[in-house]
Amino acid sequence: MNAKPSPTSENSVQEFSLVEQLLIEQVLGVALFDLNGLPQEYLATAENADMGWVQTTFQALGLRLLLMASLQLEGFQYAVINGDGYNAVVVRQNTCYIALLIQLPDSEPIADSFVRWIQTLDPKTLKYHPRFRSSSS
């Protein structure tokens, strides 16, 4: 009986379904933020080593936190940041915010199924995916 690899050691590789693998191929970068909106870790790909989009995402999270506090807003699930040449999707999870830099044509909206996938994605598994490398922490 073969056990599925665990993503808890550096030598492990997380198994992804074909659908998940296709979704991951759209991701050019990953940024993890704590629940206060402070950056924790960045993952880059060979296609995009520029992490400038993380600053814009950080500012958007700060604005969101300010609005939530001053307007007593609840229920934030995700935000899409359209930048010059990129789209970043920021999703609140139970223990962090995860931001994915994605490739999408300008006219294509973010699919609800993509957001749901991000909500359930364990960010630690991306650290062991061969597509990503740690850029900073």
C-alpha cells in the first residue's frame, strides 16, 4: 500500500489533479499575507520574477482593512486587482490572505470556481510545486 506524499517536508511533492494542475499553470506568482495584511512569503515562477505586484496587493489589503474597521463591514471573500499587465486575486482564508498573480485576457472575468479553488488551496503545497520558487520571506 503506497501512501500519498505529505507536503510537510522539503523533499515531498504534493499530488494535484489534472484540473488543479491546469489552474496552477495560470499562476505566475503567489504572495501570502497574515490576517493583519502583512506580507509573509512570496513565490515566483520562471515566467515572472518581478514581484512589484505584491506592493499593490499589500496596499489594497491595507485599504480593505481600513474600510472594514471604519465602516464595520463584514464578509470579505476576495478581491481582484487589475494592474498594468497583470491580474491579482486576493482571497481570505482562515489563517491568511493568499494572492495569486494570474494570466487572464483583460476581458475575461475571474470564474467563481477559480475563487473557490483558491479558498480551499493549502498555500504550503505550492512551496513544493516545481513551478514555484521562494522569492523572499
